[in-house]
Amino acid sequence: MAADRSEDFKRHFCGTHFFNPPRYLRLLEIIPTPETDPAVTDFLLTFGEDYLGKKTVLAKDTPAFIANRIGVYAMARIYQLTAELDLPIDVVDKLTGPALGRPKTGTFRLGDLVGHDTAAHVIQGIRVHCPDDEQANTFEIPGYLQFLLDNKFLGNKTGQGFYKKLPEKDAQGRTVYHTLNLKTHTYQLPDKVNLPSLEEGKQIDDLAKRLNMYFDKDDAGAVLIQKSLLGLFAYASNRIPEIAELPYQIDDALKAGLPGKQDPLNYGT
């Protein structure tokens, strides 16, 4: 964006990336270029914190910056593991949401919230523009996601995606959702799946103890958590110093850029 501008312009140019919707999500990534005056960077970091109430994080000028780069890997890996382990999407949302101390949006509901056209664009952008990323070639658009894209079932903004909201209510007056069957590409009421690790996890309030339990189990739900978390930790570690100089900057970006338990974005069935 600043490539053909004057030297003075380049010294005063710095990227900013607010997370959407900014009224709920606190992350503000500050992205200087090599030519940016450090005083400009310092001003934006302070202004974002003190006047906008944001968590400002210094990011490097790389595709998807920090939180989206890590988040896209995490989402793509869960998409792979869900099909590999033959798990329903609503169960995976429980495993990658409340079971890990995260919002009920989990993975597939978060995809509906983000918009599948947006997610696919970011995935493809990383594949093309990050040749040194050891995982970039695994960022594929699975067949079931391509089905949603082809039919413009893009998530919340089109009324259906991985989840489809029905007009009727159940006996308790709650909204009814159908979920996408990843094999048949049809919508259906969620199947009842018994995962011992998921049921046991509900009885463990302490998150650290719950995570340890998942690493001691071998059912499909526990395996998904094990493989996704270990891959995530390795991927984030390998992004230093590509996307950030220090590990805490990645931690800060993910904590501030993703919905928290009490955020309005944290919705469930």
C-alpha cells in the first residue's frame, strides 16, 4: 500500500487491523513496515490501549497477521480431523468449545459466523502467499466446504451454513437447528453420539485437569483434541519470528481476538 509513496509518507504509514465486530472484540493489531517511524508505531500502540480500550499487539506485515494466521490453521486442522475421525459437527463444536474452556461457537459455528467465503479466501491466500509455511499446503478446501460455497450457503449472513435454523421451536420453546452431514451434504437433526471423554469432561470443572483427562483417553473426541492442540502449539511456535517476535504477542492476539465466554458472539443451540 505504501510502496510507491514518498519517503515521508512511508515513515508515517502504519497498518491497523481491528477485529470484527470491534465493539465486542478487543484485539487491535498494529502492523508497521520496515520504513515506519518507531514513534508512529509506539503512538498507535498506546493510543489503542489508552483511548480506544483495545488490546494492542505488535504484528509483522505478513499474510493474515497474527490471530487470523493461527486461527485459520486451527480451523483448517479441525475441518480435517472431523472428517478423518467421522465426528458430527455439533459434537466437534462441543469438543473445541466448552470442553476446552472456549465459547460455544466452537469451530463450525464460528465458521458460520465468520462467513465461509471469507474463510476460504483467507485459506487460499495463505497457501499462495506463504511459501515457507510448512503447513500451508494442507490448508485445503474440503469437499463439504466447497459444497457450501457452490450453493452460497455462507453461514449466518445467508441463513444457513454448517447449521440451518428452522422456523419451529422444540417442546421447550428453544430454536431448532439442523446440522450438515459432511458425507451426504444434507441437513438433519444432530445425531446422538456417546463419547466417554466428553461426558467425563463435563464432570471436571478444573480446566487443567480436564485437559489432562483428554490426553489419557483414546476415543475419537479425545484424539481430536490431542491432535488439534499438539498441532496448534507446534504451528504457533514455528511462526516465531515470522509473524511476531515474541511468543506472548501470539498469546495476547489470540486471547483478545477470539470471542470470550461472556461475549455476545458466544451463542449456542
